[in-house]
Amino acid sequence: MLQELRYYTRMAVGIAQFLREPLPESAEAFVRERLRDRERSFLDTLSRAVFNRPDHPYTVMFRIAGCEPGDLANEVRRNGLEATLLQLRRAGVYLAHNEWKGLTPIVRNRREIPHALTDFRNPLVTGWVQSSSSGSSGSPVTTSRSTAAYLHLAMYGILRAREFGAADRLQINLQPILPFAGGLLMAIRAHRLGMPVDRWYTEATRLGDSHYRTVTRTLVWFANRLGARAPYPTYLPPDDFSPVAAHIARRRREGRAAIVYGIASPLVRVAAAATEKGHDISGTLFFCAGEAVTPSKLAVLERAGARGMAGYMISEVGHVGIACSCAVGDRMHVYQDALEVIGFRRPAPYADDVEVNSLHFTTLLPYSPNIFVNIEVDDEGCLETATCDCLYSRLGLTRTLSRVHSFGKISPQGMTFHGTDVVRVLEEALPARLGGAPGDYQLVECEAANGQTEIRLHVSSRVGVTDIERARDVFLELMRAQWGGALATRHWISAGAVSVHVAEPIATQTGKVHPVRLLSAAGQAVSSA
């Protein structure tokens, strides 16, 4: 409790600092300057945060690869950042997700490199907001962000407003309350951009969250005392998104089209509720984050006369992609001033003879929350050069990313669980509680016809499970224990996104059963996690 009090006190101080900090005069000039200095910023940040430590895991990796700081600077100047990073990946300078989490050792050229999670935190950053990724054994990984990082994000908010004419639209927020900080900070940041949020909707949950409701309300009150015009959260009835659709339709009749920000699956449920209830929300823009924006999700939005725009953010890395007004499907422009992204083909985990274009991310800015060179997060996607004439392209953000999906984790409704961690629950914990053996349980992430991401727990009939509700409760209890309690399974419960089926686990063409499967809406395997 004392630790939480300190954290939220620090957050209050950070909110005050953010509200007082002057915004850069020009968002366009801000981005152009960072694009121009990206290679220098990358080299300078590594020099200050990595190479000054001889025992830093990356310093050791570079040394094993035969690349000293001077060599790196020469390669970047000669061949550019992308080509240099690809060459470094081939030479063994990268970080697999399981290596970073400490689930597998870092071994390069038959040498094990000692490391800890804290080795990759940016020592140049003092953050006041922490985000948390899924952590095994009750140890979520926290990432801190500073005022500089939020000012950077605010500049992109200005650019997006110009690209979509958002300044003339109603701003609606559909995001969780604390401990997820995104909803609160979006409401405060919108005030700084001169586009205050009209309503902040959030889902009610079945677990007690009165503590977080109180803290959220207190921080909104505090921000408003400092001049912010942030709304207090409006709690939706359980599994009912029709109030959001009704409000959008009402304001549309008054002449205000809306932009709605949130996690993809809840936004799709708003559109579905509008179609079902007959609410006219045509012309609404939905900015989706937290999970893949698939064709079936976009189709539900389009049936309501709305349009869905993809966004891509990784807790440990930062914001990766932003959609422009010309976007088709989930195509996004990469935040090239903050990141370099390369694709590297390699075998997929838990799969038979499947190769993926694994995305590798490198942070460039001195206020990046972590320092990463070629980190994998077990996502793949298609990297291309932009052909559109949007604002982002004209600024120089010409790298696009599309068809992003995971091959090593599941991301139901904005919550991320990596396959290695889930496998422990499926192959060890569940058999110990319910009976059976490894191979008798399989978690299937799929997409229903209504665009909702669903999680199905397949239990082999030979286990003899007859009480489906008990099996579901045990599974969720084990997931909560694995991820420290969390918000993660709290959201699953409220969304009703987990179902249990007594059905034989789905096998691959070679007859093998993989514990975690990613399926399309039609039920065909698209990749294995």
C-alpha cells in the first residue's frame, strides 16, 4: 500500500509537470528534427547508456560480434541504420523476448552473457508513469515514461488531428481506469492539445476495483484543479456498450461527428451495439490499439458506417505505428524518429517448418523507456515504403507496417500473454489441478464472426472434466497467479472472453499438438504461438 501511495504521488507530480511544460512550437518541426538526428541520437544514447558499462549485455554482444563503438559509428554512416542493424542481427546482436525476460539464457558464440531485466532500462530516464507487461510468476515487468516521452506523443496527437480533421470532432475515450494509465493520460493530454475529451467510458468489472476507482477519480480531480478539462470515468453496465453508441448517435444528430479511442475489441462492440440498436454512428472514426485490427473487426465497424484505424504500441518499446487517412486495412506509418524496425526471417516457435518475418525493434531516443537493439517481441509483419501523400509521408515517415500479428503470444482484448508463460499453465498447473497430462489442454485464440477476439480452452475428453464452470474458474485462477493478479484476467472475466470446450486439442498437419494456437475466424490455423 505504501509503495502504491508513493507511485501515485509521483504520478500526481508528473501530471503537474506535464501540464506546465511548454509544448514545442511546431509538431512538424519537432518530428523533422528527430528524423534528421536519428542516427546521431542512436549512437549517442548507446554511448551514454550502454557502452560506458563494460559488463552491459549489449556491450558484451557487440564485443563478441567484433564491433566496437567506433566500428558501429562508421557502419551507420556508411550503410545507414537499417542495413547496419540487419548486419548486427546476423552477427548475434539482438535480444529474443525469452532472453530479455530471463526465461532462457543469452548465449552468443557459445558464451553465456549474464543479465537482469534492469540492465535494459534506460538510466537516462526518470519516469513518473509506469506501464506493466505480462510477467511470469507474479512479476510483471514495469516500464517508466517521462514527461519528454509524453510531449513526444503529444506532437503526434497534433499531427493526427491535422491528418484527420480531429480538432472539429468529438473526442471519446473508451479505456480502462488505473492501474492502466492510458485512459487517464489520454484525457489529460487531450486538454493540452486543445481537444478535450467529451466522455471517458470504461467497462465495469466483476472484481472489486473500488480502490482504483478512488485513485482514478482523485487524480482526475487533481488534474482539473490545475486547469485540465478531463472527464471523470463513466462506468458501463457489464458487457453492455450500447450507452457509448447512443451517445455518439445523439451528438451526431447535434452536428458533431466523433473520434473514439480504445482497445480494438471493445470498440468493435460499440459498433455492433449501434447496428443492433439502430443508432446512427456513421462517419465515426475508431482509433484501435491493443490487439490486431483484423479484416473481420474492420468489417463490423464498416457495417455501422464507421471506419477503423490501426495503432501499434508495445509496452516495453513504445509507440510503433500510426495510421494515416489513406490507410487500407491495418497499414501504419512507423514512428521512425523514435524507432528502427527490421524484419528477420526465422523459424516460428511451437510450429512445424513455419518461417516468420520476425520484427526487431531498436530504440533511438534518449528518453526511450528502455534501451533495445534488435529486440524481438514475437510479432511479425510486412515492412514497405509508403506510397501515399499523407502528412506523415510528407514529413519523412515513409516506412509502413501492415499485417501485424503474433506468432509467440496471445493478445485477447488488449492483454498480452507470451506463449512460454502460458505453456506452464497448460502443461503443468492445469494437469496438477484438474488431471490429465501435457497435451490434454490447449488455448486457442480465434476471432468470431462479430469481430471479437475469443479465447477457448480445449480440454481433451480423456481428462474427464464435467464441470465446465469449475474448469474455467481454475484456469482463470492460475492465470491470475501467473501474472500477479491482475488486471489482465480481470478484463477477461468482465468481457466473458474465455470459454471452455471439452474437445480434442487441434493438431497440426504433422499430427503434433501445440499448447497455444492462433486461429482465424474460419477456424484455420494462421500461426502457432
